[in-house]
Amino acid sequence: MSYPIYKLSSYRTPAGSTTKLVRRQATPLFFLQVFMIVLKASHLAKRGRYTDAQWIKSSLNTIKALESVGGRFEIENLPSSRNPESSCVFIANHMSVLETFVLPCLIQPYCNVTFVVKESLIDYPFFRHVMRSRNPIVVGRDNPRQDLRTVLQEGQKLLNNNVSVVIFPQTTRSVDFEPNNFNTLGVKLAARAEVPVIPIALKTDAWELGRKIKDFGKIRPDKTVHICFGEPLRVQGSGKAEHKIVVDFIMTRLKDWQ
């Protein structure tokens, strides 16, 4: 990666020369690198020194780590091609933990951003210090009404202070995209704060879901990671039309990537 991804409008991993041995050992080699990335980030975060620039660097290093074991990325329509004029709500499907690591280096250089995350993530060993330093919106997932209030109230405050929000409306990470399980919370937040919505379609099953521990699945370098940003949408009325556009965008891109 000779040029920072976030300065491009699109990115495709250059053809490399990863050996078959490295590809066969992709999972342990990748997780070793990610552990070191998180350990360093956690060390800085605990001391209040984990800056936006450090977050971007950690994110870029995760992409490099996957590429080093034979993984490939195809990223389209990056925010650099539009340079967002205001804060916005990024709405994405949620396939694996990889997007939580990768999206910061694609968005943060152009607009301050944070995530809506589940409560367990901010208590995760090592990673909790990093996540807490990013001022996320924390939801419990056990009380949908309370989660709605939390996201709308805290999300509006952030958006009004020019901090964009990434939200995964699915109830849980899944390789299969089910529109019925994709709630309208992101569109409601954008409507309340009067900011645009930007859909993101993600195919990140190169980092598989683990059977026993979801976050520690097998790394599959044979599966290309696809990320595509959609065009900004202004929410009108109830937002049903915009929600449908987001869902259709994700479904179409996933179908194209099959």
C-alpha cells in the first residue's frame, strides 16, 4: 500500500506474491498482527494518547495485515470522492468484526466519526480502552425502546457537533442479509438530526464468524473484501423511501459480489 487509501476514490489490492504457506497459515498470522495492533492502541488509549490519527493508522494497519496473508480488498466510491459537507449517518450491513476495524481509515480522514456499538464491546479485553476513547453510542440490545431513545438522543448530540455516526441496523452479525431484520433506526436518527444518510454495502466474510467465539473465526484470503459507499440521501417525511433505497443498494451490491 504505497498510497493512503483515504486519498483515493477507489482502491483495489495490488497483485502480490504471497506464498501458499503464508495463505495456509493466514488465520494465526493475521490474528497475531491484529493482536499487536490492538495492544499498541490500547496502551495509547489508556494514557489518553489514542488520537484520531492513531485510530486511522490502526485501521490502515489492519488492512495491511489482511493483505499480507493474501487477502484482497475492493473499495468503491470512497468519501474522498465527495468530501462530505456535514455530519451524516452511515448505514451498513454487518457481516463480521472486520468492518469495525477497517471503516475508520475510510471515513475519519474526511469527517469525525464514531459507532453505535453493543455494550459488551466496550468491556472487551484490550479493545475496550480503544472503543471507549472513540466516544461511541452504547446500546444493550436487550431493550429496543431504550436503545432507540439512546441512539436518537446521543446520536443527535453528536451529529449536531459535527460527528458522524456509523450504525449497523441488523440485530446481529450475519453473512446473510435479511431486510426484515434491518431496522429503520439509522434513517430515524438522520431525520431527527436533519443530516444525510450514506449507505455502505459490505462483504467481509473473509473474516468468518467463529463457531464458539464469534470474533475469532477463520481468515479466508480466497474471499475478496468488498466495500462500497452509496450516494448521500436526504430523508423526507417518514423516511420509508430512503430506508428502501439503502436496503436495495446493499442487496444489489451483495448480489453483484456473489
